Amino acid sequence: MTGDNWPAGALAPGTRVTVVRDPARGGPWQREFRGTVDELGAPEPVDHEHAREGELAYWVRFDEPEFDGDGDGPYRKALIWGRYLRR
């Protein structure tokens, strides 16, 4: 299921999470919602100038379709930075 490429210490597939909003900018999603870490792909390092050291992005399957902060969607799954996930 997770294979050898799943990072040690990362949230496991099937972990229930809440996708939270960034209090400083009010995004990246229109609201907070529940989902599940998906096994579509192993968590991957976030390659962005604003990423935290060692931050991972996870594929998350949403309980219900969701719209992003720009109003695009609805999405059923997305690659979400770890800072926006709470167990």
C-alpha cells in the first residue's frame, strides 16, 4: 500500500484530516472541511519559496466536493501542503 517511497513520519494513507484555512490570508480553500490522506501518491516535499523546511504535500480525498479560494472547482481531491492539515 504505502511502499518504500512513503516518507518516515509522514501522515499515513487513510488518516482522517481537516483541511484548514490560513488565518493570515483566508485561503487556500473557501472553508474548512474533512478529508482523508489518499494513497494516490506518496507525500512529496513542497518546492516553493514559502514552504517550511521539510514540509510535505499530501494527496487528500475530500468528503464532499470543495471550491478553492479563487472559486474554482468543485474538486474532489487535491495536493495539500502539510501546514493546512490537522488530524
